[in-house]
Amino acid sequence: MPSPTAPKHDELFRRIKEVRAQAIEHTILARRLAAERRDLMRALMDDGVSQADIARELGVSRQAVQKMLAC
């Protein structure tokens, strides 16, 4: 039975797989960084810094800080 893809498509499929692998790596890194950011914000809050102060320092809304902490 012949291959469903033509040899001319091999390079395109190789690149798709490469891009997919890179996207997965970036997703994993983004999750790690989000967890670190959350831990750092919680440490600030444990030291008495308010969500509003954190938001002001980061240039985001207090609601954005709440969302970051909720994840």
C-alpha cells in the first residue's frame, strides 16, 4: 500500500513536528514561570504587600493579580 503522503511533503511534515515539539517546550516553560510568579506574589503578600500594591508595581489591574494568583 503506498504512503498517504508524497515525498515532496516529507520536509513539511518534519517541520510541523519540529514546531509542535517547540510549542510543547514553551508551554511547559510558561507553566513553570507562571507558578514561580505566583509563588513570588504570595511571598510578597505574606510580607504584607497588598494585591493593589503588587498590581501597581507590575502595571496591571488588581483583578489581573487575582487571576494570576488563582491559577
